[in-house]
Amino acid sequence: MRIEVDKFNSNIFGLKMGNVVDCEETIKEEDVRDMILSAKSNGFQHLNAKVSTDKKQAVNIMLQNGFKLVDTQLMYQVDVKTSEEYWPDNIIFRSYRKDDCVQIADIAREAYTLDQFHSDKVLPSYLCDKYYVEWMNNSCNGFADKVMVLSRDTAIAGYITLNYESNHSAVVGLAAIGKRFQHKGYFTYLIGETLKMLFEEGVTRMMYGTQLVNQPVLHTMSRYSGIPVYSNHILHRMV
């Protein structure tokens, strides 16, 4: 078990933040205590641990030593296929353009509330919002291999970012629908259009990570026959 500095998160939240890695099921209480002492001596102020849900002993030991459960994440695998769905609205699925930047940032600022950062009450909400704005800015500037949007007239209704892997997979980074376009089927349409695009590109599967409590996304993954392939508990601790 060791700690890696998370530079991006540290810059956003103004804290020295570290990610706990190599957390095995066989860890002992003294291992966690030693890790926390090491974090303090190295100036860390906040720790983030991602532990597989099948490592129950490790999770319980960390909870007993001051970590808090802030999220449970699921990773879905969706087999890529094409289908024809009638969409009556005047909506276009297209690549991101530079003049979409302001609207995309506005969606990113308000779209996320169920994530690990907003669930950590130590972290200010406005900085949690900023985290996703900066992530989307970076995605549009090359961090993501592709950024696609839903456009209706001059408005951006939503977006999705993708990174391609060498095993014919595409991994979704962020996806969201703007608040005034929610509850109208836009997210389902966004995923369907993404799968059709990936099919045409020869990609065979799409990976999509979400929160266990995000019911709309879970329903959409089910609609497209998504299969959960692994899950992690997310644990945070102030040092």
C-alpha cells in the first residue's frame, strides 16, 4: 500500500491530495496506521482510496481507521451494436467545436451531484463543480480522444467524452445532459448515437463507469444490455 500525489485534484482543491494504491485484502490495521503516519509526515492533507467491493476486510479496516465511504462505482461493459430509433426532436449528434466551450462548461458545472467529491462534505461544493469544469476543458483540449455533443438549434443539450484503447474498446470519461434538457430521453439518445458511431468505427465494446446510486444511468445501461464487470468502494480521509 502506497500513496501517489494527485496533482490535478491538489490544484483544484488547494490541498495536497494523494491516491492510496495497491490496497490488498490482506492488509492489517497497522498497515493502515503506518500509511496514515507516512501521509502526515509527507504533508498530505487528503487521501482517496479505491477498493474493490470484494475486499470487505480491507474496506472495514480502513473505515475503522478514519476513512469514510463516499461512493460506490460500477464499471459497465456495453457491446457495441447499431440500431434505428425514431427521434422526433430537432437534435443533432456531432463532434465538439470550439464555440461550444462555454455551454459545455455550464453543463459540467451543474450536472454532477452524486460523485465522490460532492459526497465528501469536507470539500466545498463550488470546488467540486470546478473539478468537472476543468476536466471537461482538458478533454476538449486533447485529454479525450473524442468529444461529442447533442446540439439543438444553437443550444448544447449534452456531451460525452471518449478515449480509445488498443483492444477495440472505447472508455467514456464524462457524459452529461444539461438540466433544462433532462428527463426527456436525451441521455438514452446520446448513448444510442455513441454506440452507433462506435459500431461504424469498428469498436466492439464501450466501457462506462457510474455511481451505484445513479438510477438514470443504470436504467440506460440496462436498456443497452450493459453488464457490470467490476465495482469499487471509494473512501476518503482528511489527514
